[in-house]
Amino acid sequence: MPKDAATTREASRETYLHQSRRPLHILAFLLPAIVLYAVGSIVFASGVAPAAERTIGAIFGVFGVVGMHLPSLALIAVLLVQHMIRRDPWKLTLPTFPLMLVESAAWVLPLLVLSRALAFGGALADGDPQALGLGARMTLAIGAGLFEETLYRLILITVLHMLVVDVLKLKDAMGWAISVLVSAAIFAMAHSVPAEFAESALTVRFFYFAAASYFGVLFATRGLGIAVGAHVLYDIAALA
């Protein structure tokens, strides 16, 4: 391969890896899911919300802030604030978005293999989504991916990392490792085991922990957009 062609290809790959982690690109990538969830929660799943969304709403409620779709609006606001703090350009690179979708789908495959190996085909959404209709299940899959990644990765891992690195003065890599594992443990314990898997509860808990650790690593290395995309696509595959 000519040197110039190799350099161009490498630069293109670096551009995608950089662009896909930018807050504005993450927001644009997640916006269709946010809109689909908002519409689906009204049309298909009125009164049914992911536990993570309710938890985020409860956190706001402590401070007297309530409102419809508040967790979604808060996620949009956080990404816009991050974008402005970074002083990134208000410019979107359109080829980034199909690549992010393809990458998210690729990261789902190891998780599907693990779930089949453990004989657990359930979703990562809490409760009993299989009792719902298809539209409600797909809405719940999108909501679980959005709000569980927001709560357990964006909020919890970020806070834990700050405590470990800034307060305890441990190294950055150690901070990420501890934050990912602690967040994963909390995620695993916060999720209930479906009744049909009661006899293999430890296996299910292990899968929850492994999946949460996996998404935590994706969040730390590839950003929130890819973590949410992989989570949503996994739950859609599990609930379809």
C-alpha cells in the first residue's frame, strides 16, 4: 500500500474514534433513541418506565425538581454542557453516525455469546418485560439502554472515578478499574432475577455483573454513545 494511502486511512480511523466520543456527536447519535422512547412511552408503554429512569427522577425530586421526561432532558443538557466546556465546533460529521451504529452492533456480539453460554437469554431491563406487548418491550429496551447507561456509567462511574482519583489520589487507571467494578456490582445487585431463572440466580447475577463491567469498559474507552448503542441493541435482541 502506498505510504500516502496508508496515512490517509489511519487519519480517517483516528478521526472516527475522536468524533464518536465528542459530546455533540453522542447527542446526535442518541437523539433518535430519546425521541423514540418519548413517543413509545406514550403510545405503547404508558405507566411503564425503566427503574433507572425512575431513580434519576427521584434524585431530581430530592431537590424539588420534577417534570415529564426530565431524565431525557437532563441527559441532553449534560451533553450540551460538555460540548460547550470542550469548546468543540458546532459541526457534525455525518459518516460518523452509521459507523457508530455498526460499532455498537459489533460490541453486542460478545455479550450475546456470553448470554447463550450461560443459558440466560434475558434482557438487562429490570422487571418482567416479556409480559408486555412488542411495542412496549422495544420501548423498554430503548429506555433501559438510555437511562441505565446514564445512571450507572455516566453518573456513577464518573463520580466514583473522581472520588478515587481526586480524593484518594490513586492513579487514573486504578480509578477507572475500581469505578467500573463497583458500578457493575451495584448494577448487578439492583436488578431483580426473573422468576423463570430463580434456580440459577447466581448465574444471572454473574451475567449482570459481567455485562455491566463490559459496558463500563465501553464507556471508559469508547464513550457514552457506543455504550448506550450496544446496551439498547442487546436489549432489543433479547426482547424481540
